[in-house]
Amino acid sequence: MLSKWALPIAVTISLMLGAGQAQANGRFPAASQLVVFPRTPEKMVLRTTFGILFSHDRGATWDWVCERAVGYGGVEDPALGIVGEKTVLAGTFEGLSVTQDLGCSWAFAGGGLKGQVVIDVTSRSNQPAAALALTSTYKRDDAGDGYTSHLYETTDQGISWSRLGVGLPTYAIAETVDTAPSDGARIYASAFRRKGEPIEGLFYASKDNGQTFSETLIELTPNEGAPFIAAVDPVNAERVYVRTTTPGSGSRLLVTDDGGKTFRTVRTGAALLGFALSGDGSKVWVGGADGLFVASRDDLTFVKKSDTQIQCLTWFGGTLYACSTESSGFIVGASTNDGANFAPLLHLATVRGPLACGNGTPTANCLVEWPAIRDQLGIAYDAGASDGGGQPAASSDDGGCSVPSEKSGPVAFFSMCAVAIAAILARTVIVRRRRHR
């Protein structure tokens, strides 16, 4: 006998499958940003297409946090940042999500950040408790279309936030923000303005901690995308690296040595998905589908170091970390010889499962989604436990879409079934939305 939920379930599945693939996060599993806590480098945070992974042992093991716990979903890739020793920031289209206990409890920041599109976040390397968040929210008023793009600062590890200055012009669609490690008052931002094709690239520089900005136009080639700040030199506040991307044609790497007044192109090649600087800025690494390249800061002549497919790069403490693909041998790897070789730190099948968290925390609720993620990543059923918190809940092997009892109701079932449907779509859909970091 069919459950009384059978008909609405069938209708729901039909609507989800027929309404278009954007209804589910069916992207191929991949990683695209790695951040390391500078004062406690054994702690790492990794952004992936299926959630956020946390490591507490320099990448030896990785525990999963689902997108829903953080407060985003679909094909969105939140911009990640860290503050202090336990706080992680996630800039989403719904606001700034903050965890102050390394991934268990998440809450959106209030005040002026509430409901804003937080497009980028960055830490202040010379102030461990401080960070910046950049918003860029579409608005329409009597003056017409425009964007409200503002900087917000925390000096207490993400507990409270205050707005800096008057923000960027309303025609600027903000993209990235970064600070100069050698000058605490120096802030840079990038944006673009759409006045037809091609778009106009915009670069903003502040010498007074974001109270005012000067604007420079970056010349873009036809079909070239918005400029993204790759990094600020750690010892020279005037040097900034900026990348642009042209779909199907690759990337340009630009550099300014006068704080954004003028730019020069130092590299043109395949899409630049990873960028890193050594601690003193003397070495520059870039990478993409065509491999990993390194150059000295003095001549910026790039030499190929390996054929490893690069999806992100991070340098810390003498080690170069890279996101890659299983075809290259790892999802996250570490190199101590400038990227000539990488020691694998993460494979998809070694993700341990949901981060162990107390009952009632947002991440504890990830357990119901784990069976589908486990199957998507190719993890054995009895693998992936996270010290008691990552073991999948007992269920049948149908991916969590078995018919519930009459007491469980439609809401619980639809939640379980949506996970299973997402897993099915994940095998047939490849949709990529890559953030700039």
C-alpha cells in the first residue's frame, strides 16, 4: 500500500527534475580556496563545491560542514576568511556567516551587514583580531539602478562590525578587497562598471583605512571579466597583483608598483585559478589547468614548475599548498620544493564526514545530508566518522529517500528526498561558479 505522501512525493520529484538543473547543487566535487590560521597553522579551512572542510592536524584529516549549516546553497561559493584562532567568516549572498567555534555554530552578523551581499572578506595580518568584509548589494531607487558597496570592519574577532567611510560609487559592482600587510591603513578594492561591452575595470586605493578611495580605470580587452585582486606584496604596500579572466581565452596577470595609479601586464595564459606569494614576497606562483608556474618578484618571468592542475594556491610557513583534481593525484597537496612535487593531503574518498558538534548546533544537522555526500564522493559506508560526530545515521542504502512512517510527515521526507535527488543530479550535471579566491 502506498504511503499517503506517495503522490506529492512523485509530483515533487517530477517538478525538481523538470524545472531545470539549477534547482540542485549538482556540481562535480572540487576545492577552490584554502585558508590557514597563521597563529595555529595546524588548523585549515577548505571551500569545496559540496560544503566546507575543516582540518585540525595540518591536513592529515578533514571533517565536513554542509552548506545549509553555514547559510548558503546552490552553486554559490562563499568567500572565506579567518580571524583570531577560532573564527571563520563566510561571505554569502544572504550576509556574513560567522562561526566562532571552528565550524559548529554559525550565525549571520547583524547591524549593517544584515541581508547584504558580502562579496569578499579579508584578514588584517598585522591585527590578529581584525578583518574586513566588502558588500555589493543591488538597489533600485528614485535615482535609478545602482549598488551599495561598503566596507565593514571587526576588531573583536567577528563579534561586532562597523562601517568604514562612505563606500564605493553606486556604479561600482564590487568584487574583491585586500589590505597591505606592511601598512595597516592601506586598503585596496576592485570592481567593474557595466556601460555596455566591454565592461570597465575599476581599482580603488585607500591610504586612510577606507575613509576615502581614489579610483583608477583598468583597461580591459573585449569580453574580459572584472579585475580581481590576487594579493598585495607583504613588504611593499605599493605593489598589488591583479588578475582578469576572459572566458575561453585565459587570464591576464597585471601588477602595479605605484599603488594602483598604473598597471602593466606581466603574464597572459590559461585561466589563472591559483595565486600565491612567499612570506617575503620574493616568489610568485600562479597556476591553472595548464600547470604551476613560478617567478621571482624582481623579473616576474614565469617558469613552469609542474603539470599539476591548479585550482587554488596558498603559501604558509615554507609550504606551498594547492587545490587540484584527483587526476593530478590529490584534492589538496603540500609542496616544500616550490611546487615541483606535492604530497597528497586530501582525496575525496578520505573526507571523514560531518564535523563532530553538539546537539542543537547547525552543523549537527548535517548528519541527514551525509549519506548522499558520502555516495557522491565515493566513500565507503563505514568510513568517514568524525570522532563520534561523523558516522552516518542508520538508514537504508537508498540515499535517505526511503518512504517515512506516517508519523514523520512530509517535511522530514521532502528534506531527505531532496538530498537523494541532489545526489542523482550530481552525477549528470556539471555547473561551475568559481569565486575569485
